[in-house]
Amino acid sequence: MSELLANPLVWLIAASEIGFWVLLAAGLLARYVLRLRRTSTVLLLLVPVLDLVLIGASLADVASGSPPGQVHGLAAVYLGGTVAFGHTLIRWADRSVAHRFAGGPPPPPKPKYGPEKVAYEWREWAKMAVLTGIAVAVMLLVSAVAGTEVPPVLQWGADPMWSWAFRVGIVTLIWFGVGPVWTTLAPPKAPERTDAQR
């Protein structure tokens, strides 16, 4: 663990996470409190720049001779997560702040029953699948830049970098079973209303 924390790339990942929240908060503050819509747009558009800096640093690290390792796998998964789930998080935060400060409607609640619940589960799982796909693509790019071979899928768990792809792959498969598949086969039904409720 201490060796992992000594890698500057780990601290860049942490800085990217902090930067995401700072830019998001600053962008929403500028939009709904200070009424600076153009400034807000610029701040929110800077969020993906953090991802580009992170992937650039990861590639530069292996190009300079560092072997692909755990930190490069972590950076790939982090990048996949921000791309797959970042837009949803920003949209939720935007609606929440608009509701609080600009009289907008509250964010819609998550569906609990019926076809809406099934569709929601498939959409959320699809984001996880996108995360996994992006993480694997970035790891392939890192391997290509480093000039290293990609291990067979069944050996990913033993490789320092590819063990991250193995982990998110397992999570994606489990989520697939307990999320969209289970909900599709046994969709939750709304409780029946009693005569008193009618």
C-alpha cells in the first residue's frame, strides 16, 4: 500500500476527484447563485479536461519506462467511472441546486415498480458496462504504449494492472444478474391500494 501511495499518479487521481467536485460546485454556484450562466458553462466543460490530464499522465508514465501496474489500472477504472456516471451525477446535482435556489422541480425519484423500474435497472447497468469497456480500452492503450503483452482473460486477476479489469468485470457480471436480469424476470409490483387509500 505504501508503494502505491508513493506513486504521483495516485495523487493525481485523488486531485482529479477533488477537482471534479470543486468544478461542479463552482459551476452550479455560478449558475444559480451568482447568475453567471456563461461562466458556469465554462466551469462545467472543464470537468472532462481532468480526465484528459489523467489519461495523458498515465500514458506518459509508461512511455517513460514505468511498467504498467496497479495505479495505471486504477486510473483506467476511475476514468471509466467518470465518463459513465459523471453526466448522471452532474445532471442530478444541477436539478437539485435548481430546485433549491431557482424554484425548479425536484429531481425525479428512482422508479420502484413496473416497466419503469425494469428500464431504469437496464440503464444503470449499461453505465457499468460502459465503465468496464472504457477501463479495458484504456488498459489496452497503456499496454500498447508500454509495449507489453495483454495477458489472457483468465489470467487478468494475477496481473497488477489487469487485475482491475478483472474486478470491474466481476462486479459488472454480478450487477447484471441481480439488477436488470432479476428485475426483468420478477419486476416489483406496486402494492395494491386499500379501499381507505382510494
